[in-house]
Amino acid sequence: MPRWAVWLTLGLVSAGGIAAGADRVFFSGQMRYPWPPEPCVVHGVEARCGTFVVPENRAKPNGRKIGLRVVVVPAISEANPRLAVAFLAGGPGSAATEEALDENWESSSLLSFRDLLLVDQRGTGGSKPPHGADVTQYGTRMAMDDLNAVRAALGYRKLDLLGGSYGATAAQVYLKLHPSSVRTLTLSGASALDVPFFARYAVNAQRALDQLARLCDSQPACREAFPDWERQFGALVKAWDAHPVNGMTGVELAAIVHGMLRNMDTAVSIPLVVSRAAHGDTGPLKHAGPGDLGVHLNIMGASIWCNEPWTGLNATGPWGTDFDSSTTAFIADFRKACRSVPRRTEPPSFWKLPIASRVPVLAYVGSDDPQDPATNLPDLKKHFPDSRIVVLPYEGHELTGLGDCFNTWLANFVRRGTTKGLDTSCDAISVGVPSFTLTG
């Protein structure tokens, strides 16, 4: 799924069972914790839960207030009361308390020496907007000011920020607003703040598809079973856009394939799905998922997608790819949804990386990411001299093969506070070439 529906997937190992009763009550919003945070149990782990109140509009401090759900999972042994790791959820639209705990961040080795700070971004999860909320006040800048206010209230001097996909964008915004409060920055599946999302959407997808075709061609079984599938895909997109088949357009076909490219587990079925469709069998295609068309925005998503420059909704083709028509249709869906969304002025100068920052940055991306490949982080070293991009072979946007390796890298990076000399080798990673689905 796209950025607002695909979250950072790290596959860390769970350290305990789930205290289902406590979690259901807490995450259903039926319980409101006070401030300062009080002891609670989430995912079988002792934590502290609280509701931090902030103005909806900071220009009107005496106006309407909103409550932010906050969960602090304390460090196990080497706690530093002045430092914490803050996890920023993807989307935009996901809630940090839900996403991080669903992905078992409470079991990360980071917890041996850092508190884990989770704040549901305003408009998500337990930080639900009040009735009649002002949509203009639910953007990324406002949310990162919220996070900084929570940081200060809890007494943390600096944060080690973790963010994937949109969460990586939010982390860069926090750095722009509060540079002195950032100790390290870890980005996953990220684009630089000044790289518009839709500007490279079609080109990145075509690149990933071309790489998949070369990988298929390198395997005799795939090459023999599907000798012409990529050309067939481009031909089907054009033909079905002119004359839909079984109610499906080329736009929908490309959107489904784009969705499959985001995860190598599904990408390996693309040659089969396309080849079958070219021979009149659309059954596998219909079981491949809905693709990335259709826009359903909550208040926070609407405020961000419709107003912030990083989304790139002003992008126009042609891009010279098989994904041109689907990308154009996708942008059109967003523009239509944004017609009724109140506008908010965003200073263009803000949405750029700092000229130079001393904050260490560790970025890791999938080599086959159709959405945020390494090329979406141009000149990272120029802006962040202490930075490193780790490219993970045979991974898409949804990074699923990291396991304990990522856990080790991240813990070492955060503990040391620099990428210099950081060992990102890992024997536990099996860099086996994926096998394509040949039948089904």
C-alpha cells in the first residue's frame, strides 16, 4: 500500500506475550490516562501511559485543546533520564503507539539503554481530533512541535529519532524545527525532505520493474516460463486503458503491479500474474490486491497531503514509463479529494534539508524499493557529513528481511552516536536470490 497505508515493517522479535485486556481498553480509547504518565501494561510490558494536552492552534493558546496519547516504555537496565528513542509512525495516518507495539519495538535491544517514547501524532490513534477540528492545524510541523513539547515535559534533553516512510519525513521536519533536540536520526524507506513524493513515483516504479525483469531473466526457469512478460505488461496497460478488459483498466493493472513491487514476497509473482493476464486469465491479477488507487483521507492525512510540498501533488507527466497513466490517475484522485480541504500556507524554504548538520544519520533502503529508493536521498552526505545509506539487497519498500541484523545496527548506531566505523555487516542476513512464482 502507499505511504499513508504502508508502515515501517522491521520484523523485530517479540519479547513477551500480550496483556490483552489492558491493551484492548487502552487502544480502544476507553481509558484516558492523566499527566504525568502513570504505570500501565502494553503488550505484556510495563510502561507509563499518559495524555498530554496541547493547544490545537498554538497561535491561540487559550483556544481549543487536544489530548495526545503518550506511552513510555522504560529502559531495562542502563536508563539515561535525559535521552530517549522516539518512534515516528508511517502513513501519514498511523499511530505511533499502535504501529510500534504491533511491530514489537518494545523488544528491541535499544530498550537496554534507552526509554522508548511513543506519541500518537495529532489526529491519529488515541490523539483523536475534537468535534469540529480545524483541519489546517493537523500538519507535520504542528505534530513535531507536539513531540517536542512532550519531550520537554518528560525531561528528555535529546531524542534519537526513528522514522520509516512518512515517519522519516516527519523526523526530518522535527530536525528542521528543533535541531538542538536531536541526537541521532534513523530513516527507513525514506525520501529527502526536498524530494517531492509524486515527482519520481512513476520513474521509481519503472526502475523497480526493470530490475525485477533482469532478475527474472537471470533465472533460467523464470526466463523460460515468462520470456516476454515486461513487454506484455506495457502493452496491456496501453490496451486496457483504451478498452478495459473484464472491467479492468490499464490504470488499475499498473496500480496493482506497483503495489506488488513494494514487497519482494509479492513482487516475485508479477511475471506470472502479467503473463496469465496477457493470455486472458485475469484470475491471479484479481487476487493480487487492490493496488494504490482510491484516496480516503482522515483529518490528519488531508491536512498533510493537501498542503505540504513534499507530497508533490503538482507533478505532471509524461515520465516515459508504463506507470504514467496510473500515476496521473493517482494524483488526480488526491487533487479531487483535496478540493474541499482548507488550505494552509507552507513556506517553501522550510521544506529543504539543512545546508549542513552535525546530526548523525543512518538511512537504510531496499535495493528494489519502487517508492523511496536510494536515489531519493541525493547528496545526503553533503547535508549530513556523518551519514550512511545502507542498501539492502532484494528488498522493496516493506523491509521484511532485517530481523536481528537491524536490531544490532540500530543499537550500535544509537549507542555510539555516529556512523563512523559502524559495522553494518551481518551474518544473519540471508542474501539469497528470491525465487519467482512459476505456477499458481
